Amino acid sequence: MAKLKTLLLHPDSIVRRDLRRVLEGANFLQVLGEAVSAFEAMELLEAIPYGALFLAVDLPGGVSGLEMAQMLAGRKNKPALIFLASAESQAYAAFELGATDFLLWPAGDERLQKTLAKLAEFKARFREVPMPDKWSEAAPQSADNWAEGEGETVSLPLEDEEQDHFLSALKQAWDTNQHRTPEIEKLAVSQDGRMYLVPYNQIVFVEAYEDYSYVNTANQKYLTSYRLKYLEERLAPHRFFRVHRKYLVNLDMVTEIASLPGSNFMLRTAGRTRIELPISRRRLASLKQVLGF
């Protein structure tokens, strides 16, 4: 019987070692790798159909465990997420993001058995697929605005016995991420199996699309699993404003507010291509106040 492939994501090697020892007794799990940052983990997730992920709430590299859970929210076959933390303060947020469990670490044997029981129930429902869907297949592309990425993405089918293939994928993830430094004021997005960090000041606007959102720069468009409400809360301190239920705009990019027939308004943004976005009437007064009109 196929086992649930499991990834350990934690910056502390001692915690990862102890987790391995605990999970050795679960015959329905197979630990196939470790990662320190969300970037390493995303590389491995694109190559290996993991069914379970033990991850720390606090991670190095600028992307937290909760933010990674947000990135994974749009996947059809999302792995079970078991969060590890030293306090319960973020447990509610974790469960809101679909966590299977939230463990205070170190955890006692009785508590760990409850977690394993939840994972056993999850395994009965989990349907493994060869590869997660790529964002590029869902996002409309523009010949003028779509930039080609450089390099290759790990694309590696893995069977239970193919340990050598796994080690190759793990080495690739470490090689491509070991020189990364923590980033601030950048949004992590996944595209074509790669993780990109988009500086906030390069984002022109964000558009809601069902349970996803499109992040638009001057020459690129990314489909992300972030909800617009989440991005509004995250980007509001950086001069972004929700001008409409569907649009979040970088106010530093706004060049004009125009009046339209029927008491409607729109704004125009800077850039090579002028973009016009509608302004909700109930948000207009707040927008004028923010802009000092």
C-alpha cells in the first residue's frame, strides 16, 4: 500500500531529527525529505506529490509557515498541514487556513498519537497526483507582458523506492536557495513551478478572481492563491488601497482620478500601458482623503 509522502519543514535540525524518530513508528507515512525555508519546500513540492507537511510557524527567508499555507490553499490536492509552534497564539489562524493539526512542540506521546490519527483519516481521503497544477495553465497570458523565466524547474516523478531521484531533487532545492537572504516588502508568488519575490513597489494593482487573485506589475501578471482580503491587510501599510471589491491599487502608481458619466469615477495608473480601474462610490471619499484631495 502506498504511503503518505511526508516533508519536514523546520529551521531547527534537532526538531527535524526528533520528528523523524517519532514518525518512524507510523507505517502509513514515509518521510521523504527536509527543508529549512518555504522556498526550499516549494521546490520540493513541485517535484514530489507530498501528502503531509510538518511545518514551523516561524520560518527564515521572509515567508512564514502561515504564508506558505496561504500559497498552498489553491491546490486541488493540498497536503495535510501540521503546524509546529512554541505557543498557541497563531493556532486559530492556522486552522482558518485549513491546518490538519497544530502542535505545541515538543509534544507528548499522547498528543502525537492524536495527530497521527488525524493524518490516518486524511490519508483515506487523499488522492495523490503526479504533479500539482501549474499557475501558468490557469492564468491568461499576454505576449507583450509575459516575461520568460530563466533556468529549469525540477520535474521529477517519484515512486516510493526511488530514493536516488528524491536526493537529486533535494540537492537541487538546496543549491538554488542556499544563497537567498531574508527579504522584506516582497510578495512570494509561484509560477511555472518557481518561486518569485515581487517587490511591493513594482505591483501596480491586484485583481480578485474567484478564490484567487491576479498580481499585476508593469510587465507581468501572476495568478496567486492569495485572497484579495488577505493582500489588502498585508499591503495596506505600504500605500495600497482597496478602490473596489475586485481591485487593490498601489497609490504610488495612481496618476489621475477621472469623472465618468453617471456620477462614476475611475483612476488611471502610471506605466507603459495606461490602466483604468473603477472606483466604488462608497470608497471614493476615503480614497480622496488618503490622497489629500
